[in-house]
Amino acid sequence: MEELFANLSLGFETAVSLQNLTYCFIGVFVGTLVGVLPGIGPLAAIAMLLPATFNLPPVGALIMLAGIYYGTQYGGSTTAILVNLPGESASVVTCMDGHAMAKNGRAGPALAIAAVGSFFAGTVGTILIAVFGPPLAEVALKFGAPEYFSLMTMGLIASAVLASGSMLKAIAMIFLGLIFGIVGTDVNSGMSRFTFGASGLADGLSFVVVAMGLFGFGEILSNLEKGEEASSRDLLNAKLTHLYPTWEDMKLSAGAILRGTAIGAFFGTLPGAGPTISAFSAYALEKKVAKNPEQFGKGAIQGVAGPESANNAAAQCAFIPTLTLGIPGSGTMALMLGALTIQGIAPGPQVMTQRPELFWGLIASMWIGNAMLVILNLPLVGLWVKLLRVPYRLLFPAILTFMAIGVYSVNNLDLDIYLTVFFGLMGYVFLKLKCEPAPLILAFVLGPLMEENLRRALLISRGDPLVFFTRPISATFLILTILLLIVMILPAVRKKREVAYQEPPAA
């Protein structure tokens, strides 16, 4: 316990420096701003803003990106409540009762409960990282190449199993990501792979290019196709009054916040689950345990408190496998891992021992960032509503320009711009085909690491593939992977999985 407090002390010492406080503020403010804009979400936001962190110190860059991540989660709920327009997928459920409360003249309490639930869940998530991170990292330090390969295989399969839509499509996305990950020069033989004679691809595909194309450019194309939705948005023009929830609201919400936090913490640590499935699961649970389930969809405050707590707890707890094992649990965490790599830091359990100020500084900044979100966002509600009145046709050229400058600044290559457009078109096609691109970016990040550990394991075992099954930890991961696949093939489980991702019907 003393060691934990000493580490947290180091973290707060790092996080409260003027420089890092500024990065934290910028992160949560920009994250909320992007979260308010419909259809962008945390993946696209971090992909587009990643180049802005290249010249920052590693600790500041990670603090800012983390702030953007949980800020986006919060911003999405603001528009879901006020405008019935989710900023990102995890906020879809909040629309159900949040907007109904707003139409009943209770937008203030809905926003306040969303803020309280988010802050509580974020705080609990941060405590869990601080408590469980170090022991998990110690276990991971004992892993060899076979264990890492098996763990990454399990992570990728779990991301396919828990991704929305067809599992077959998710597995196809994983294979595509693995192929993109091996483009470039083979480290062992020096041979070029899938470069098609382009010298710009000798070092492989740029992570920024793939991420920006799939999630940034692809989202913009999709939003443009929808036309000027701004003119038909159900904007809340009434002035917000009675901002604070009543004592009855607090009593109704307390249980929902606790249950949502527990669900979010559980799903957040699983690869591929993340905030969306956490929010849907929390809503379904609240409806089941409620005394008056018929109120859901008509302004039940539990329908805001539960999902909002769940998606923020999941967002925080997703950092546990990412920071301790170097295994991203979601597409967003894959981008965070990519940011670490760009900063020249090898991801994995050694980060905690070699760069303690980075790990603990990031954890401390999450407490500060969550407090900033609560203090900042309630007074700024009017600003976010005004922002939603800006036509999208005026917003997207600025976003595209920023993206192009960011992509070009990485390697100063024209080819990167063309590749971003190519991946943007690919991302748009994936959206049309209902293929979730998050497993692709996960596989793209993990692919080179998997290949490296596979080769190393086979080299140590003199080419014997049984090495993955003769080592207990590696065998356990592979058996769990096989069980995951078997369970998902069962018709009853498959049906429940499809229902879990459907929008809950209004009562």
C-alpha cells in the first residue's frame, strides 16, 4: 500500500505541472468539442489529432490523447441528451431517456446525472488501473515469446467475437489488418513484401495514414452522404433551468451508477468490448431491475445514469491491458499504443518500471481530467448547442485540411496523402458493408508484434509448433481462444449477441 501511495504521489507530481495540466485541459476540451460533433467519435478524433502530439514530450502527448478519449465519451452524451443525436456509438442509448427528459424540461438534471455518473465511474476506473496495473505488469514480465503470441491471438479473436455485426466480417477485418501490418521490408531476410515497387512503402504503411484514412476520412465521407442533417436536428432552444438533480433523482440514480460502473469496468478490460457494449448492457440491466420498466424511453433517469457510468468506466479500464501488457483492448487503445510507438517507447509491462513518471502521471491526469470535465461542461452547454447549428459543409473542409497537413508532416511524402485517400475510401466501403474497422486497426498494430514473437518462439523451439501448447500459460490462452470461437458458433449465443447491439426499443 505504501508503494502505491508513493507511485500516486509521483504521478500527481508529474500531472500537476503547468505543462501537463495544460495538455490535460486541451485534451478534455477538444475531446468534448469533437464528441459533440455527431458521427466522429473517439477513434476518428484521436486518429485526426494524433499528428498534433508528435512534437510533444511523451507524457504530455499521452495525457492529451487520454483526455481527448474520455472527453469524447462525455461530449457524445451532451448532444444525445440535448439534440437526440449521439456524438458517438456509446451515446446511442443515452438518447432514449436523456432526450425524453430534455423534452420534459429536465435537460439540466439529465446532464448533471450524466456528469456525476461519468465522474464517479472514471474515478473508480482510475483506481482499478492504479491497483491492478502493477501486479498485472509483474506477471507479464514473466511472459516469453510463446505467451505473448498466444495472448495476442486471444485478444484479436476476442475483438472479433465482441465486435458489432457479423463475426465472420470481423475476422476478415483482422486478416486484412495482419496483411497491412506486414507490408514493408522483412527484418530477417531484407526482402520487400507487398510494396509493389514503391520505395515509400519500404518501412511499411504509416500507422497515422491507416488510422486517419479509415476513421477520419471514412467518417467524413459517410457524414457527407447523409446530407445537411443540421437543418433537421431537434435542437433544444429552451433555456436550461433546474440544473441540479433532486434528492429523488439521486436516490434513483445511485444504484444505476454503481451497477453501470461495475459493468463498464468488466467490459473495459476485455479486448474488443469497450464502451458501446457496456452502455447497451447497462441499459438492459437497468430496465430489468427497475420497479417501473414502462418508464424507460419516457425519461427514466436510470436510463441515463447506468449507460453513462458504464461507457466511462469502460473507457478508463481499457487502459489496463494496454498499459500493462502492451495489448490494446480496442481500436482506440490501438491508436494510443501507436502514439507510444511514435514517441519511441516500446509498449509493454516494462513501461511501468522504465518510465514510471509516464504510467503514474497518466493515471493521475485521469482524475484531474475527469474533474475538469464536470467543472467545464455544464457551464458550456450553450456553446455546444451553438456549435451544432454550424452546417457540416463548413466544418468538413477545415477537418480535411488539418488531416492532410498532419499526414504529410509525418514523413513529408506525397504518397502518404494518396494512401490516406485510399484508406478513406476503404473505410467508407466498410461502413456501407457494415464491417467494423476497429478489429483491422487492432490487427494492424499487433500484426508485426505477433510475427516477431511467432518467429522468436519457433527459433527457440527449433521449429517445433508444440511449444505454444507445452507451456502452461500459452496453452491456457490458446484454449480460451478456441472456447471463445466454439461458444460464438452456438446459435443461442449468436442471437443474444445480435440483440445486444440493437438499439433498445422505446417503452
